[in-house]
Amino acid sequence: METSNAEHFLELIRKSRRGKFKIYIGMSAGVGKTYRMLQEAHALLRTGIDVKIGYIETHQRKETHELLEGLPVIPRRKLFYKGKELEEFDVQAVIALRPEVVIVDELAHSNIEGSKNAKRWQDVLDILDAGINVISAVNIQHIESLNQEVREITGVEVAERIPDKVLGLADEVVNIDLTADELITRLKEGKIYREEKVQVALQHFFKPRHILQLRELALKEVASQVERKVESEIQPGMALKHERFLACISSNEKTARNVIRKTARLANYYHSTWFLLYVQTPRESASRIGLAKQRHLINNFKLATELGGNVIRIGSGSIAKTIVEVAEKNKITTICIGKPHLNLFKVILATNVFNGLLNKMSSSDIDLVILS
């Protein structure tokens, strides 16, 4: 026990010494992440903060390159790879100089073979562990868990990716947002790529429908990071309530379908997550209910999935207890059930499931919605 307490205390010390981490995120190249980081570097410098440029990639964009003027830049390390002289981010120089803040662009970049770390995000973690604050940037398509969605949207397989845990370590995640029209205008004006690459970009990655979908991914990702921060840093009861719905169904086909559709509409209205729960009691085991009911259940699970729900199927003899346990585990704010066939007053008095559910929910901060 004493060893465990000591390790916990050491972990608290390490966290307090660790540098702060800020990530600018965008839906694509050219939204202005690097430009914003350089603007911030100038602002920090004016207030007397020791800020240095560890690595910036301007992509020969005139406005961005001009912002480098007057900022202290840590020289890149030079190394030979396959007969060519290449430049790479100098992590050790940053740690040796110990600036208060270092700007490190292209978080998903893969380092040259033979470097200490395979990825730049690993370099950044080393710098943070040394107590240096880092400002960095990444595009939404480089986040590991979104790789499949990005491929489906754009048809492009993104090779350089960062694990989701890196975003989770950030103290601040800031979205750099533009409309699709604004981004395409910037592209046509030559502010993102050179002229010879513009037409190809317009026909592929920069199609309006692709940009809109990537923009949605970026907004959702940043919203989830803000929600995580609220949950971890704001006292319970003081934070805004983020709606999360739980639709509870039985093997009754029509009632279940109605509950699924209405819960999906509610979740869509609140732009929130929702779940479908089916508690399979012993009397509804596969060997006891008919094939038609089983088929209807499967169709309802499929309908819920198509409408964006997360299906949970649990075998239990206690429906009320299971509903409350699932609700608490998934941070549900609203439980949705179908209207009982009997008179509601009689149900409250006579039905153990309903009565038990009300009793269990009376001590929790969860709403109950009875759908007609």
C-alpha cells in the first residue's frame, strides 16, 4: 500500500513538472494552422516569453514565411540518408536550450531512419517530459481512429498518423476552421499549393463534399476533446450537461421500432451520442422465443445501427438494475422507453420492472422519457 501511494505521488510530481501541450487541428492543409502558430509565437515574444521555433514547414507560402521574420529559430540537424543531405528537427538542441515554449509543426511526421524516435509526436513527448511547453499542429486525416473514415471520404490512404492518446495528452486542442468556399478560394489563389498542383487538388482532396465531411470530423473531434476536459476539470454539478440517450427495447417489434426512431431523432436534435439496450431475460433466451421474434430483434438492432446508435445486448434477470447500470457506465442523461400497454398508474403500482426503475433512478441525475 505504501509503495502504491509513493508511486501515485511521484506520478503527480511528474505531471506537475511536465510541459503544457497545445495542438492546433484543421480539416486539411491550408486552413492556417502554421500561420496561427507563428502569430502566437510573436504574441508570446512581445510579452517576454522565451519562445523558439523548433520546426516550421511554411511550404513556401509567402504570408506564412514572412511571419518567421524576427522569431528565434533553432537550427535543424543535418544528416545523410541514402546519399542525400537532409534536415530534421533537432530534439536534443531544444532540450539543451530549454526555451519556455517551442513551436513544433507537422506532428504526424515520420522521422528519418536512424533517429532516436520513429515519429515526431514521440519527440514532442520527450520535450514535454523535460518540462518544456509545446505548441504543435496536425490535420484531422492524420488521427489514427479516423483513418478509415478519411479513406472512405477522400479515397486516400494516409500513411502518417498519430495515436489518439496524443490528442488526449493535450492541455488545449484548438480547431482552425474555414468554410469549404473559403478554403477553395485560398487554393485557387495559390495560397496552399503551387499553380501546377491546384487543378489536381480540386479534383481530389479539395472537392467541396470532401471538405465538408472533413470539416465535420474536425469539429466533432475538437468538441469531444473539450468535453473530456470539462469532465476532468470542472466540478460535478457545475459543468454543462452533455446529452446522451439510452433507448430501451423489448422483443415487442412495433414498440421497439418506435422507440429506436424517436430516440435517434432526439439524439440527432442534440447532436449527441445514443445507445440501444436490449436486456434478454431468461424467458426470452434464444431457445424460448420464436424465430420471428428473433428476426425482428436483429432487424431492430440493424435499424439502430443505421441510425447511428450503439447496440448493447445483455442477458440478465433484472431489467431495471441492468438499465441503471448501463446508464451509469455510459454516462447516460436520458433513458427512453416505450409507453406501457396498461394504464400507466396501474403499471407504476403493479409492475416490478417499472417500479424498480423509478426507485433506482430517483437517486441519480438521469431523466426518464416515456415515448408515445
